[in-house]
Amino acid sequence: GKSSKPKRGKGKSSKKKTKKVVKDVDILSSAAMLNAHYICHNVPACLELRGFPWPGSPKKKGKRRK
């Protein structure tokens, strides 16, 4: 006979883990400079976003959601 348990899906489906391809990006390219122009407010902010933090830099406070 049939089991009395209701049929369910597979539950948590296993997602294939994909490797992220890390490309060497030129941070001085024209596209990167245009991006930095729009997102950076000053030189320390630009350096920090590019991966060169300076000692004593103030930490950003994220927005808190309720």
C-alpha cells in the first residue's frame, strides 16, 4: 500500500559548488578609474576600496535594518 506520509520535495537541494575565477584586474584601467570616480569620496576611501587600507582608518558603520 501507500505510506501515510505526505510527499515532499527533495528538501534542501545540493547546489554545485562553482570555483570563482580570479582575474588579474588592472585597477588603473579607464573603466576602473570611472568606477572609482563615482564611488570614492576621497583618496583614502579610494585606496581602501581598492584593497589598500591605511592604519587608523575609521571603520564604516552599516545600516541597521529593523
